[in-house]
Amino acid sequence: MEELNWRRPDACGDGNNCPEVAITADAVYIRSSLQPAAVAELTTTEWRDLLAGIRNGEFDA
């Protein structure tokens, strides 16, 4: 796997419990800063669907 440029939300600051995202031309990778070795790979369509679901409250408890 190529070297990934991981980014986290500005709201996390230096926190240790943050989502991290790396975007390449072919895929979007997500992980938790608590478990950086556990990486999920999404297609760009899956990534857009995930973001739409979050915005629409589909994952709210």
C-alpha cells in the first residue's frame, strides 16, 4: 500500500480518540486513532454514501 496522508478533524486537536481519513485517487481509507492498524478501505461511492448517511442522521442513536 502506498504511503497515506492521514487527516483528522480540526475539532480533535491532539486528542487520541479521533477518526482519520486518507483519500487517494482510487479509494478512501478510514481508521480510528485508537487503532491505527485497523484500516477500512471504501470506494468513492461508498464514501459518499457514508457521508450522506451521517448528514441525514441515519446513524444517530
